[in-house]
Amino acid sequence: MSALATALTLLIAFPAAWIITKVARGRSGSLLFVVCLIPFWVSETVRALGWLILLRETGVLPALLVKLGITDMPVELLYHDATILVGLVYTSLLFMVVPLVNSLKASTTR
């Protein structure tokens, strides 16, 4: 699971870092980088509680699935491999984007 989470994180983080450094130049690149850093301002505990509120059986996402008619009853989405993988990718994504942005900027300035 850790290798898969790392691969998925890299698949998401590298294009984001590439866009920040190569495509969006100047102010727009700086703005995108700050938008990536905003979740660092919130505690990891608060972000984890947010995921719990979204995914528990009485949470927002299961209620939305019932309202849309996708499921008949609310589904418990916590503690499944797929949701654990989403959480792992989400928590490590920021720690991969920032070093990639710095590396890509350093390779551009040479």
C-alpha cells in the first residue's frame, strides 16, 4: 500500500509542480504555490477530523450518495483500503509538491 500511495502521490504531485514552475510564471506561479501551502496552515488533526466527518456512515458523502440515489442506505466509507489510500496520498501530497517545485526551479535557473 505504501508503494502504491507513493506512486499515486508522484503521479499527482509532479504535474502540479511542473505547472507551477514551467507553465505558470511570475505571479500566477507564486499564487499556485501558495494555494498548495494553505493546507500546511491547518493542523493534521483538524484535517483528519474533516475526513472523518466526510466519510463516516452519518457523514456528508454517504448522505450525498443516498440523496443522489446511488445507494439505498448510508455506506460506511472509513477503514477501507481505498479510503486509507486516499488519506495517505492526501497527507503526503504537500510533502512531495514542495520539494519538486524547488528542484524544478533549481534546474531551470542553471
